[in-house]
Amino acid sequence: MANRKKTNAVRIVEEMKIPFELLEYTVEHGHTTAEDAAKKTGVPAEQMFKTLVARGDKTDVLMACVPGGRQLDIKALAAASGNKRVELVDLKEITPLTGYVRGGCSPIGARKKYPVYLDKSALNFEYILVNAGTQGLLFKIRPHDLAKAANAKTANIILHNYSEV
């Protein structure tokens, strides 16, 4: 534990006394996708959650955590967050808004306390993986504990194929 990387997100979760593990993996050539992280950690993509930063027409900046291999349903996020419209922020805005770099964005410990929405599919798992505040560093954490640490609301915010409905 002494050699844990102390990102802002890690400090917050430790202060809250929430149980978690940190997993590290090597980021090569800028490959920072949830799917790449899932392969390197041996976790199914649907258990690896990526954090997306968006802006709503009423609530301004918000974050959404969705499983790897799945696409954010912008309309569902708008409805869940009380917005009429939501759009993802430009990649160059991620660091100024959150303090995190692309591929290292955590739903915990951003520069400001933004509303966070966690896709309900997370609740199907004993634990999920989500970025811990820098590229190549992940929290292995129970979904309810992540929601507590991020003050996140759960909602159905991923697109579903007709075959899944």
C-alpha cells in the first residue's frame, strides 16, 4: 500500500474509508480506451467503466460512467440529468474542466463537484473497474461504493440494440 499512486481520486476514496483495490496497466501509444484496459486487466469490457464528460443545456458540466464497448445514450443522459440536450465536451476541454487527462478521467475528485451518472448495468456486478485519476490506474470497486464516492446517481444511459430489448 505504501507505493499506491496518490491521485486526488485515490485520496478521496481512502479518506471516505471505502474499500477498493488499485490495478495498474501499461498504456502504449496513447491507447487509453476502456476496451484496451479491459484486455490488459483481464476484465470483461462490460465491467470496465469509462468516464465521459458532457455539458447539458441546463445543468452545464456533468459526467457519465458507461461500460466499455457500449455507447452513451445522449437522450437518456439528458433525461436523467434534467436537461433537454446534452453533448460531449471537446477533448481539449477535459483537462481544464476536470484536472484529469483524456484516458485518465475519474468520476471522483474532479476540479469541481460535477453531477455524475453511473449506468445501472454496473449494479449487475460485484465490482467494476473505473479510472482512478491517471492513465493506466484503475479502481476495482463495488458499484454502490463508487456511487457513494462520486455522489453518483444510477440511470439507464447506454444505447441498447433492438436485439437486447
